[in-house]
Amino acid sequence: MQQRIINRVESDPHYHKYLDQLSISKKDTATDAITTAARQIAQTVKAKAIVCFTLQGSTVLRAAQERATVPVLGITPFKETARQLVMSWGVYPDLPRSAYLRGRFQNALILGSFGFSADDEDFFNYENPAVDEQDDDFDMVLKNACRAALRKGLVSDPNDLLVVTAGIPFGTPGAANIIRLLPAAGPSCWDGVCRVEDV
């Protein structure tokens, strides 16, 4: 019953006019500028989703506050943050699939989409997240964002567009400073043509 009411209200054109007229209090921060731009870009190019990488959820919450016409995929390495983001409007939280690696990172948990490496005790350490610089391959992070959007059912075609926001260096809270538009096929593809890298 509630879902029918929500769907009806959100499909009403008056509702969208009302949202456009709302004045959202914005701070003079890079995060506010990036999330506002992400909403406008998503609306202009008819992107399927906005993907935000976040530690504590502030970037995702700011993007949700914009009331974008597309879902916001919040990728976080922390379970607590993912659980809190579930309650936000239009947000689909994603906890990167973790994999245990042997060798160089014995007994370390590698959180794939971010390149974070942390011992199990430090998994919820917001103040000092461990970042392995060598694993911060931005193309790999973008590929994982595309995979997460596909897993959540937000994209269905390789040419569906995603607006991705992130902060470099990874692991710095509140450092959203990058916005990237990419197709669901991945960062090395555009308009159905994919770049092949030499191995």
C-alpha cells in the first residue's frame, strides 16, 4: 500500500516541480559542488544511476538530499555505513565483495572496490582506514562501480550511463573531488567501442 502511494506521488509532475523549487541548504564545499553537478549531469544525459564512493556516508547522503531522478548507489567498505544508508531516500548501498589474499597481505581483508586493506579488528576504524596505495587503480575502482550497478539491477545495457563521484586519495573522509561519466560496460568503453590494452 505504501509503495503504491510513493510511486503515485513520485510520478506526479507537480511533485518534481515542487522538488525543483525546494532550496536545499548548501555549504561551500567540494562535496556539495560535486553532488549537485552529479544530479544535473545525470538528468541531462539521462544516466541510470549516480555512484558515490563514501566512507561514512556523508557524500551519499548529500547526493540523496538533491532528490535526483535516478537512484544513488553508495559504495562503502563499512558494514555500519551500508546499513545506515539503507534508510536514505533513493539510495542503494553496496558493500564491496571482499576477498582474502595470500602472500603479501597475509590475514588482511581486501575490500575490492576501494583498495582498502584492513585487519579484521580495524574493519570499523573510521578515523584511520588503511589504504594500500598500490591497489588504488582508479580504472579498477570504476570497473567495480559498474559491476555493483549491474549487481543491484540499476543498469541493463552496456551503454547505460553512470555518473561516478569519488575522492582521491581514497580513504580521506569528505574529499569528494572527482566526477566521471562512464558507460556500464566500464571505463575503457564508449559508444560500444572498447579500448584493448596490451598485456
